[in-house]
Amino acid sequence: MCRIALTASLLLAVACRVPAADLDYVRDVRPILQTHCYRCHGEEKQKSGLRLDIKSEAFKGGDGWGPSVVAGKSNKSTLIELVNSEQQD
């Protein structure tokens, strides 16, 4: 679960430093996901049906919990909600 918190922190740091219009998935987000998430949510394994190595799949989300990422609406993004709940535990 520490990986989720770290990933969220890194994603938020990238988002804060890069204006939304300049944020690029391949350049800014994918490297963070590669380092911290692909082992469980990548090509070989999709824990809870969540695949984060393909942008379109990341936006779809996992098994039965809706889109994991909603562009421009982090408060509607399940991935952010899960990360935030992990940080509070």
C-alpha cells in the first residue's frame, strides 16, 4: 500500500509542477506508473482487472468500480480516491 501512496504523491507533484495544458501522459505520468504500478497492473498481471500500462485501459478502470481516471476531474477519479483513502489509513 505504500506504493500507492508514493504513486499518488508523485502524480500530484507532477500535476502541481506542470500546467494541465502541458501535462503529457507519456512524458509525465507513464514513467511513474511504470516504476510503481505495472508490476501488479501491467501487461502480465492486472490485479482487480486494472491495467495501467495502456492509457485507454487506465481510464476504463478495474473490476466493477468505474473509471480509474477522469480527465480534468481528479475528484471523480477512482484511482485518486483509492490513493487518498490509503494515505489516511
